[in-house]
Amino acid sequence: MLYKTKDQRTMKTIIVATDFSAAANNALGYAAKLASAVDADLVLFNAYHMSTHAINGMVGPEVLDRLVRNNEKQLQDLSDETAQKYNIPVSWVSKTDDTIEGLNHYVKDRHPDLVVIGMESNVFSYELLGNTTTAAIKHLKTPILVVPRMATFSSIEKILYAYEPSYLGQHNQLDLMKEIARKFRAQLEVFHVDTHPKKDHPENEENLIHAANTILKDIPHTYSTVSNETIAEGIAQEVDHYNADLLVMVPHKTGFLASLFKGSNTRRVSLKTKVPLLVIPNGE
């Protein structure tokens, strides 16, 4: 259930990257419902990839122009359909750049509050997470919502924040997560995976709790921890146990996926979860 609060609306623009695939269409539906709930504008972003023949000049300019216009028409139709279905403002932009390069440039110009990307696999499939998704997490300096193909939006009642203090930048106050928690009056659990438990040092957990409480002092929350050699496995288990609607993480500067799967015996860990992942970068 959504609760609107005065003078706390910071999520004004949501960009959805689309390639018209099933995963992208599902992410669009999720983003549209979220935009409707928080009163945000929606922008559809598409990077049209030229064929090798077109790039090499083997396709005439008239044919090339027609291909671009057909793609833009498809994007316009999708924009109109989405606006009518969800009763929200929807615009679109089409680029002929590489997806991440074009998206990165557009994000820098537009300064959106959230970028939404769909993916075929679940959040914790190391090899299937996708080059576009991992590149976006690495290069974009704005929050990214990764929506698995099977994820659906009804409301956000439970948020799970996978907390690792060494990942969190000094000036990262997790504002978007706080806004979502406020607007939906969601339960927030701060969750830490201890990959090297030290039974003789209980003060370590006390320090973690104190640091989390300092950041989230104005947001009701609970705290829990679990021991697991692999961060991804520990988080996925808690997602299921907590029945979370949204998972929140801050990416590690040395590599998002590498940090998740550190300690795993395989690079093919695939843990089933349909929960969207909100990645909040530390910024510049």
C-alpha cells in the first residue's frame, strides 16, 4: 500500500531500457506500476543496433533510414500503449550507440532517479546476469533496478538491504531506498552475511548494527546476520526466508559479481529468486 508524504518526492524520472524482448517488456510493466505508484514520469530508452552490413556501408542510406524509422515507430507505439494502460506520462528516446554507451550519455544529460533493466535469468545467476546488466552496474552512476523476467509488481511491503559497511561510501545515504520504504511504509531488514564468522568478537556485530542505525536513524528497521561462505547464497536464502519484495545492495568497487560469489566453488551458482534487485551506487 502506498502512503504519500509531502515534500519527500525525489523519484521524479524513471528510465526503462528496452529492446522489446519479453524480459524488457516485463521490466517495463514493473516500472510503469512503480511510476504510477510514486507519481514519476517514465522514459523508454532504446539503443538500435545497426547490422554489420549497415555499418560497412553495404546498405543504402534510404534502407538504413527506413530501419531507424521503423524502430522509432515501434518505440512510439509502445510508449503510447504504456501511457494509456497505466495513465502515466511516458516519453521515449532512441539512440544508435552501443546500449551502455548511449544509456550512460543519456543518463548524464537527463539525471534520472532510477534506471530499470530487465533480465531473463534470476538475480543470482552468475553467468546469466548478462553483459548489459553488469556493464550498467559498473558504469552508470545512478540507481539501477534489475527486474527478473518472472518478477511482478503489486506493492513493496518488505525490503531486504544486504549490508556490507566496507562497500558503502561515506556520502551514500541510501536516499532512494529510504524514499521507497517511506512511501510504501515497508518493513526494512538490514541483513549482513558474515563470510568469516568470529565467535570471540561479538563487538564486530555491535559495530555493524551501530553503523546501520546511524544511516537509517529516521527509518524503522530490524537487523539480522547469518554465516555463509558465499555472499550470494546467504542473501538468496534470506530473501526467501524474509519473503522480500525488494533486495537492495551497494556494488563493490572491485566488481559486483566477484564480490557476490567470493568463496564459491563454482562460477555457475544459480539461486532461484524472482525478487528485483535495487543497486545503489556510491557515485563519484
